[in-house]
Amino acid sequence: MPTPETARHQLDLSPHERREVEAEIGRLRQASPVPVIMAPGYYSDSPLFPCAPLTLQEYNLDYRGNLTLCCQLSGVAGVNAGTELMGNLHELSLAEACTRFHQRVATYVADKQEQVRRGAFSMLDHFPCWYCMKYMNKVAWLSLFPQHPWAEGDGETVGERNHGDVGSTGTPPP
Ligand code: SF4
């Protein structure tokens, strides 16, 4: 997941490179004698990626008592830190926090469905955790790195401009 720190050190793979790595993991999955899996975040054809938090199968509680939308988003620094927060168990009950969580997920899913319906779902939005980072307004730092491969503008990404074989619809190269 790109962060200001990884961007500063130019460590981030472009979307195209990410998909190449994911394809390699897919090949290893077929050949490996031990199970090989990927954690959520990889490219998903389905806009409604069924990760554990968004299917209400997982709750993330941090060491401060914060119930957050998910562990991936928990504690991401920056001006919008806290948008993933459902509540703190020092201030409300677990049942109340879970009710907020369920309401937040329902809003999230409805917003995403509406975005898909409007045809405003970009290739980058098919990387579900990156979509969440954007949805939670946690990527404003990208403006500091206009050439970053995950920066979007004019309907395409810098990564796409560098690798024209990844289509804007997210269709993988043959
Ligand atoms: S960041 Fe979003 S898509 Fe990724 S695991 Fe968390 S809730 Fe699911």
C-alpha cells in the first residue's frame, strides 16, 4: 500500500507492476506444495470485493479501544486520520460500536454501488484497499508526488501512462 514514506523513497510498485506480481503469485499458487494466498488489496474484477470487514465477519479493535472499519485503515496518519473510526470503547459499548460499524459498512457499500452505477469506477478502484484509502480521504498526500504511479488525472494514472497495456477498464493484458 503506497504511503508518503514509500513514495518519498520511490518504493511503490505501479499498478501495472502490482498486477504482474499478483500474476506471479497466482502461478506459485498453482505449483506450490504449501498453500499460497494473498491478503486483501489485490486487483479484483468485482467492485464489491468480499473482504472480512465488509462482509461483517471481522471487527478491528486497536490497543486504545478504537473500533475501526478495518485493520488496514487503522491508524493511518495524516490530516484525515480517524475517518475509519467507529467509536472508542471507553465512550460507548461494544454493541453500540458494532451498530455504528454495520451502519458505516451499509453506507460504504451503497456509495460504492452508486459509483459503479455512474460509471465512475476507475481501474485503480479495482484495488479494493486503495479504494478504501481514497474513500476515507487518506490519499491527499499524493498531491505532493504528482508523478507517483498511483496519482490520477485526466482519467488515467501515471502508471497507465508508463504502461499502456493496462486498460482503463482494468482489463488485464493477454
Ligand atoms: S481496506 Fe477496505 S477492502 Fe481492504 S480489507 Fe479493509 S475494508 Fe476491506
